[in-house]
Amino acid sequence: MLKNIILVLLIGLLSWGYQAARPPPPKICGSSGGPAITAHRIKLRDGRHLAYKEHGVSKQVAKYKIIFFHGFGCTRHEAIIGTHMSPGSVEELGVYVVSFDRPGYGESDPNPKRTMKSLALDVEELADQLELGPKFYVVGYSMGGQAVWGCLKYIPHRLAGATLIAPVINYWWPGFPANLSKEAYYQQFPQDQWALRVAHYTPWLTYWWNTQKLFPASSVIGGRPQLSHKDMELIQQMAARPRHLMLHARQQGEFESIHRDMMVGFGSWEFDPLELENPFPNNEGSVHIWQGDEDGLVPVMLQRYIAGKLSWIQYHELPGAGHLFPIADGMTDVIVKALLLGEK
């Protein structure tokens, strides 16, 4: 009798664990019971849709065309260089920016098979369908910076230049010295160390880990990230982020948006960015990394190592800056002009 009771309890526990770890199906935009479609969208070869938003001058008269990658938990509406660059600079330079919801975010269909390569190919297809021409610029902020690495690897022939702004780093890139990546990893909050361990080693538990109440989940998902003093000053100066933007980003479900982002971003990549070759050997373009030396989310020591390893990258380190420096007055103008005009 005791054995039967234990067996029943074990089966029940396993069943509960399976259900708890299994994410609910996504609510696809435009489907029955799903969110409404309000964005401009393109249809990709595999049938998925990408939602996009255009900023700046029209692409018909633009001198420079930029594709922007948003950060973690954001959408096409939060394209820093499209929303924070001064109108005068936009008009003077002739800058066109298109931002898009990365798969699973906002109104772009989820891609359960998303990889760094698949996203780069999505970008190429977006550029072709919008008729941006044979070459374009790419800019990524925070988690969106990882998409830029994918473009440098898989579609370098389509790039006129690239900028990574405070790009989130995968601590498991093989090219990092073990002691360096370990030191940087342990600078995070303990709860974030565990969240990334789960995403890397047991990705099938990512949904459960970030929704359970037994242990603290990711501080970023919980809205309490490790921000610097300068970041807090910038937050006080700017209007609060509208709640509807956060809800819009996750409206198809947290698993295929923020959780999938963690699994792809901190999983095992198909390539090591530290082994990339210069995509512009004849100086026909440039690659830039911008980093604050007090960034609490992206360790500056790893960014410095990348810049030292890949000497063809133009590295800009900002003393006293945190993770939110791009929203400071005039900063996006400086970043964009360095990319497009080579201004120091």
C-alpha cells in the first residue's frame, strides 16, 4: 500500500512539474482570440510576419538607410535612434530608420526555431521587401546588439556599417578566457546568475524559472535591473515608460518574446563573435561598439576584451555612463554621425 501511495505521489509530482514547466501557447496576432494587427507587416518566405515602423525621412529620398534592433522587452516603437535623434540631424543627413518587432515581440509572429542566423536572414528579407537597396546600416541596442553580431556573421555583404550600443554579451562565447568571463558573470545579481544558468543549461525550464514564486527570477524581467547612478538620473529626467508599451511587447506571450530572447541570447551560439573577420577590409564601412564603463547590465571588462581581440572595431567607452546613456540629450546624434560620417 505504501509503495502504491509513493508511486501515485511521484506520478502526480512529475505531472505537476511537467505542466508548470510547459509554457502556454502563444496568442498569435490576428488569430482567433489573439491581439489585433495594427502595424505595417511583411510576410516572410516561411509564412511568418514581421511588424515594422518607419522613422526619419522617406526611404525614396534617404541618403542613409538604417535597420534598428530593439532591446529586451521592447518593440519597434522604442527605436532610440529613430525617436531620440534630433530632427535637424535627421533632415540634414537624410536618415531613414526602420525598426521592427523581433520575432515573438509586439506584432511579429513567434519563431520557435529562432537562431542568430534565422534572425539575420529575416533582416535581409525585410530589407529586400522594403527595397532598401543592396546595402544598409544596422544598429542594435542592448539585447538588440546580439542581432548585429548575427548580421556581421551571416550577411556581411549586405552591410554598409554597423553599430552595437551597450550590446548584451553571452558569457559562454568560447573566445573569452574562462577566468575573465567568470569574473564578469559573478558581478551580476545572484538571481540573474541563476536565470542565465537556467537559460543556458536547461532552456526548457526558462518559462518555469521566471514565473515560479519559490526563488527570485530575473531582475530585468521583474523590473528591478542593476542600474548605475547615472542611469537613475536619466530615468528621473525622462517621462516614465508607458505601461502599454511593456504589455504590447509581451502581448503574444512571455515565452515567445522575453523567454525566447534569453534562451537564444544566452544559449549556445552557432558561431563565436570573437572569431569574426573584418567585414570592411578596404575601409568601405565601419563597425562601432559604444559602452558605458559603469554599466551594471553589461560588464565593461568583456567589452574591452572584445575590442582588443577584434582590432577592426571602433570602440567608444564613455566614462561614468551606465546602460541608458543613448537617451541622454544629443547622444544618438553623436552615435549616428560616428557611423555614417566617421566623426569622432
